[in-house]
Amino acid sequence: MKKEILEWIKAILLALVLAFAITSFVSGTKVHGTSMNPTLEHEDFLIVFKNKNIKPGDIVIVDTNLEISERDLEGLNPITKLKMGKTKSLIKRVIAVEGDSIEITNGEVFLNGEKLEENYINGSDTFGDIIIEKIPKGKVFVMGDNRGNSLDSRDSQIGLVDTKDIKGKAILKIYPFSKMGKL
């Protein structure tokens, strides 16, 4: 009997340690909105790897100081509303990292002087005229793939994002199952 109890305790402790380890490095998030269309759609569920090793092209989850409005909560179930907190998290694509230069002109994006081929964006143009000669240390420039409907680094409300505000990078879309795959 004692041996059986000890085995149960060991199994429970192992399960707790594994659960803690997994949740320390991996989480999940649901997409709300259309700023990342066509890559991500409203209500897609993503697996997020809590990693600060960010490079251009990565899709990241960013904490912001923007307050969640009543409009943001429309259509969400009560549990999701409770989990959201008071400020928004955004899902965006990293375009430039510290040390990079970025220029947006005539609807085109240039990273370190070279035109980006962005076959993942919705539409063909990126509005805004921006020139940043060097992204400062600890900052990244992010944009949504739906450039006409994305609050991102082109807007002064977001601007350059502190790397400390990046919760992780989305690595896998797991829902809907028909579109499951690596990002």
C-alpha cells in the first residue's frame, strides 16, 4: 500500500514539473480581428513559443498599453472577456530588428536598402511614409499583413516595440484543423 502511494506521489509530482516546464516555454492564443489577414484569420488558435530571439518575418504577440474597448469585446464569450484583461495584445509580423534600417515609400517596404518581397500581405501596397535609419537597441518594427487595416509600428500609438513587450512568437496554427500548420 505504501509503495503504491509513493508511486502515485511520484507520478503527480512529475506531471506538475512537466506542466510547469511546458507552460514556461509554450502558450496558446486566439486571433481577434483581421489585421493579419490573409496569414491569420479571426478566431484562429495559435501555439506561441515564449522566445525573445526575434528576427524579421517572425509573427509575434505584443503587449501594449492600449485599453480594450467595448467594441473590442463585441461577440466574445464571457470567459474570453475575463481572460483578456484591461490592455490589448497585438499579433504582428516583425519587419525590422535592432540595427536594421527601414523605409516605406510609394507603397513599398525597404529593409536595409533592399525592397522586401512580401507575398504574404493582403493587397500590394503599404501605406505610410517612414524612414528609420537605424532601429534602436531593444526595439523592433512590426506591421500586420493586412496593411490597410492594421494598427502597428506605422502609427504613433504603437511605434517601435520594446522587445521586453514581446510575449513570444507564434509558431503553429492549430485551429481550424483544416488550416493547421507551421507559421
